[in-house]
Amino acid sequence: MSCSKTMGMRRVVVTGVGMVTSMGLDVPTVWQRLLAGESGITNLDCFTPENLERYHIPEDFPTIGGGIKHFDLKEILHARKKDVTKEDLKQIKYTDRFTQFALAASLEAINDSGVNLEAEDPERAGVIIASGMGGVASWEEGVAKLLTEGVRRVSPFLVPKMIPNLAAGNVSISFKARGPNIALSTACAAGAHAIGMAYRSIALGEADMMAAGGSEAAVTILTLAAFYRMGALAAGYNDNPAAASRPFDLNRCGFVMSEGSGILALEEMDHAVARGAQIYGEIVGFGMTGDAHHITDPDMEGARRCIVLAIKDAGITPPDIDYVNPHATATPVGDRNECRALKQIFGEHASQLLVSGTKSMTGHLLGAAGAVEAIFGVLAIRDGIVPPTINLQDLDPDCAGLDIVRDQARKKDVRYVLSNSFGFGGTNASLVFKRFEG
């Protein structure tokens, strides 16, 4: 049975969405570009000629990513918030970029939901925002200050800028939300885990409203260098960044790292209906598992069990799923394992199962990826259209048998969506969303 349908449990709906990615600073812009098959992957500004020499960047180093340009939280606050206070502006100075992304996306999601928080009980509103890396850029800056200028030059705000729970903490402060205030850090599954835990918190009666999702700002030279040394990044596309992220393609060679945030406004169904809220869809299933296998080498069985648990929690069967937004980072092993798991679970229905690897356009937002992709799922339900997978030229035979949406968006009456996220350490999360039917 679905958690929300079990006796004593409450139903949970999505009433607002907010997003900041390299493809745009708001949901309508990102969604429009995604459906058009446009890429947000470009050459990164941090790789100046000076930095290339200073850090001894090798010729084969991928200097591309989904970096967000022209982001100014002050401008966003003035555009989206009625009364911008001195505290709001002070918050900008003392927060890392990942927190600022979360503040911008949360403001869009809350505004989109239409809820008047001043008329709500603040103790019934909560926040769960995840991050895989936290304020890594602030941490790097602090270490550089320590090594070059000494202890007295380290910022007293370094800790509150870098610790992963400060995105949730600052959003909670901004919206005076006094309910659950939690941060999760489960690598690339973190955003999906945050949504799932918020769903359960509302279903259990711990809150009536939750802002939930993920935020990440780890596109730095050090982080890229670490993934490069691991052999995880797509290389050889510095002259054609948009072609670098290639989920399901036989010649895929790794992921493209991106930054941003995705936040969903989740709400108890009766509460949302009573105030006449718009409803994008209902969250009906959540599954999470551990591979207990390897810290970076994914295990198909862990992914398979996670998907099965989410579908079971939704109270449906595999053939009920219309569309899957997979984890699909474009790593050779990860994509293959996920495709095999899907085909094993869905059997004959696999050929009718629409699948699109949206990381082909957004890149991989690490701890924010699952939240951004969950939003794509509910938008597919709302608009009856599934985004494409770009850069898929030669389909990996291991992924044959799935109806992968290629090159162009496809119209589809979508009732149920499955969204998958898998992370380092063998941590897995799957979410099921349903068209709201009262």
C-alpha cells in the first residue's frame, strides 16, 4: 500500500516548484529549453589562461560543465519578494553559493504554490534541503586563506557558509518555518531522499507543508580535479560542450558536472484543496535501499530493489508507470545497470515505457539532481509531454528494449512517473508521482 493510502496516513501533493540551473534561473525557462532539446553545458569561466597555467591543467582535462552564469540573488529577491529586508541582503554576504541557489529556488516554489505563510501556523511548515557537497567553494577559499595568509585571515563565517544544513537553515529562517528543519547528504541521491522524507513527514502528520529538494554549487577546479583523477568526467568535448553528456550512448565516457537547485512545495492534500491551490501532482511512492557493494561501483540489484519498493509503496504495479526519468549520468556502468534493472522489473511493458535522460542537457547536479528531475516528472504530468534525450547517436545494446525518447519531446498522457537517483556509497532513492485525481 502507498504510505499516503495506509490507514492513518495523509496524502501529499505538489503545489509549487522552483529551480535554478545552467539552463535558466526559473522553472518556465528551464522547462521550455529542456523540451526544445537545448543544452546548458558550456565552457566554464574558472578556466582562465592564468588558472590553466597555475594549476597545471593537462590538455585532456574537461574544462566544461553546467556552470550558472549571471546569477545575482539580490536581483532575484527584489523581483520575487515583496519586502526585501536588510537581513535578506545580509544573508547574501554570509552564505555560500549553494545556499543562495536554494533560497532562490525556494522563493520561486513558495510563490508558485500561492500559499500565504503569514496566515499559516509556522510550526506546521518545514524544510528539508539536501546537498552532496555543501559549501565546498567556501571551504576551498578558507583553506587557501589559511595556507597563504594565516589563521587571522580565515573568515569567522566559514563554518556557517560551508556546512550542508545551512541551505535548509537559511530557507527556514527566511520563511519563518518552525517545523522539521533537516539536511540530508547522501551524494547524488540526496535531493530525491529529501523529497521522500518530506513526503513521509507530511503523511505522518508531522507537518502540513514542506519545502523539499536539493542544492549544489560544487563546480570548482578542485572538485573537478578530484572527479577527473577518478576518471568519472566526460572528456574530449572541450570544443563541443553541448555534446559531452551522452546517457545511454554506446560511446558515453562519464558525466558532466553542473550546479543549481530544485525545490518542491509539498502539501497535505486536504490543506491544499481547502485553500484552492494549484496541484501539479501527487507523490505516492518512495523507496530507498543500500547496495552494500562498493562506494563508487553501482550494483544493479540495489537499484532494482529501490524501484520495486517505490512502486509497491505507491500501491501500483510496474505496467502503471508511463514515464521514467532515470539517474542516467552517462557513466558506462551506471547507465547499463539501470537499464538492466528497468527491463527486469518492467518485462514486456519495458518497450512501452518512455525514458528520457535529461542529464544530457542539464549535466549532473549531484545532490540537487534528484530534485530537479522530480520537477521534470511533475511537469510531464501537468503538460502531457516528455522531454527528450539528446546526444544519443549509437544506443548501447544493454539499453535496447526501452522506449528512450530521442532528440525531440514526445506528447504523452502521463499518469504515473518514476524518478530515480543513485549515489556514491551505494545509496539509492526512487520516487513515484501520480496525476492528481481528487
